[in-house]
Amino acid sequence: MYQDIITYISLFFSIFGAILIIYGGLRAIITILKVEILKKSSNYNIIRADFTSKIVLSLEFFIAADLIRTVIQPTLDEVIILAVIVAIRTVVGYSLDKEAKDMMEN
């Protein structure tokens, strides 16, 4: 039962992360279409920064899901794989966050 609860919690975090990316993507598409169809002047960097912030937040949820999933079977292989995944996602998240902040400053 404990493992099932952990699995569902991990799945919830993963699904929520995916929903955030989909939401951010749809929001960016709608905003771009409004700008193009209505011929409004817009700074695309704001749209990119908004979408990037959703991606960075979703990466945090994916990392949390991986951490929770590892609680079920903490073998050495699982821990090593988790460490590599977390490191990659952290670097990607940091880079995207830094890029978004740079876009907002310019």
C-alpha cells in the first residue's frame, strides 16, 4: 500500500509538470496568434520568458517526481541514474531561468 501511494504521488507530480508545459505552450501559441492576427506590436521576449518560466517550474516537478519514485526502490543503480537526471535537469533549468531573466532585462 505504501508503494502504491508513493507511485501515485510521483505520477501526480509528473502529470502536473506535463500539464504546466502544455499550458505554457498553449498560452504562448495563443499570445503569438493574437499578436500576428491583430497586428499588435509585441515583444516576443516577454512571451518566451513566460513560456520558459513554465518549463523551469515543470522541471522542478519532474525532479520531485523522480526523487519520490526513487524512495520505492533505492538501489545504487537507481540513485546514480537519479543523480544524473537531476543534474541534467538542474543545469537545463538554471540555464533557461538565466536566459529568461536576461531577456526580461533587455
